[in-house]
Amino acid sequence: MNDAFKALADPTRRQIITLLTERHRSAGEIADQFHISKPSISHHLNVLKQAHLIVDERRGQHIWYTLNTRVLQEVLGWLLNVTLLSHEA
């Protein structure tokens, strides 16, 4: 889970996660939403993938990215638990 929190610490990666909540997208579609280089987007996608927050699937010449909702649920569950415990104290 530490990798997930490190990955989510970056605002660009959080924006990518937000884009992927709408639907799965190709790397090109994701890159089109930002004013940074495609290699930078690729780096952000790799960090998210290594943290298991997203999964990729090659279809022809394109790679499609999708959220890994299981890991996001674990992160959110942990945050909710911490929030509830801090309110009980």
C-alpha cells in the first residue's frame, strides 16, 4: 500500500486516476489531456502500474489503461478506518 500512497502523492497521477474513473483510455488519450511530454506521461503511467493502481492491456498498436479498483478500495478502506478511529479518540 505504500507504493499506492507514493503514486497518489503526485497531482498528475491523481488526474490520471480521475480520467480513468470515467472509462478506460489509451495512452494517447491520456497524454492528450496534459501539457507535458509523452515520455513524462509514460513515466506516470508506469508508476501507477507498479503501484498496482492501474492495469494495462495491449490491443493492436495501442495500450489501454484501466483502474484496478481492488487496490483503490484497499486504500480508501484504510483511509476511512483511520478517519473513523481519529474521530473516536
